[in-house]
Amino acid sequence: MSLGRESAVDRLETLIETIEHEPTPVPVREVWVYGDLALGLDPIDRLDVYLTKDILLENDAASDETFYEEHGVRGVGTAVDADWAASNPDAVRANEHGHVAPERCLAAHLLAGDEPIHLEVCNASFEDNVTQRLRGARLRDDYTQLLDPRGVCLWVDGTRSSEAFEKLRESAFAMPTLSASLEMLGMDESEATEAARVVHAWREDQEGVTVRGDVV
């Protein structure tokens, strides 16, 4: 399943409208798109979206206990908003340890399961996390953890970039190759080439909605 560029841009607009007009499990501060759509490909195999979220600073122990008793999931009222969870119990998602996972809740709320969309969620801004993930990937020798640095900021704190959307529709962003981008971040040519190969191979293996979250 692929998306035409126009359809992909439309999908980003509806995603942002949902964030603007509906309660979300955690506050969202920024929306970025990166990868194929930012490069101007048409059609694209996958739509890569990055959300910068706030860490919820609540301690609603009563909601946590109530939701655990009813659904067997911890963290509602502390890691995700209790009112949102009460209104959207079918969208509450937990990690392997039974604790609510904000990034999975966001994916469940914003996306349909069969859409070819990858969602990255972090409390750090896109540009800061590109650097952080690069450092971590090199330390662990795991290039699948890299975040493609070729990103476009679409929405920040309630303000949408009309210019960014217009350029996406017109395929007007000039972007280097992934390996060249990684070289700009400090990799030598051979490492950047291998890292780009691994990232492309990892992306080709993904199907439907995928989500990854981290905290910096």
C-alpha cells in the first residue's frame, strides 16, 4: 500500500486537525514530517511523522488504580491523561510490562491500523533527537535506531506552517540523500553509506502503522 503525495499531505492535515480539536493522551507540541514525503517522492511507500510531546505531570493515583482494576493497565492519570483514557478506553495501549505507553496511545488515537504510516514520538524536538539518536545508534552499532534528519516542521504549539504544506504539495524542498545527510552530521562516507542501507532495509520491512517512542 502506498500513498500519492497529495493524499499524504491531506492525511497530515487531518492528523493535525485531530490534534488541534480533540483531546490527546498527552499534549503534543510539534508535528514534523520526514523521509519520502519531505523528499518529494510521489507516490511514497510510507509516511514518516514525528511528534514532540510533553511529559504528563499529573499524579492522579485514584484514576490509575481505577483503570488498573477495570482494564489491567497501569499509568492512566500519571503517564496519560485520565479524562482522555476514560473517553477512549479502546485506544489505551500498554507496553510489554503492562504500563500505559503514550506513544502507542497517540498512534491508536490518530491513525488507523492499516495505514502505511510510521510515528516517532519523543519529548525532545526533532532536531535535538536526530543528534541524540545518531549518538545512540553509533554507540550500540544499531543503525535502525537512526532518525532520518531530512525533516520539515509543519506545526508548533498550535501554529500551522502554510508555507511548509504548500512546499510539500509542490515537492519544493531540496533534500540531500540520506547518506549525505548523515555525513553532514559527522559520519564518514563508508559509515554513512552503510547506515543509510540499514535504515532503508528496515523501512522496507515495515507494514501498516508502526510507532516508536523514546524519552530524552
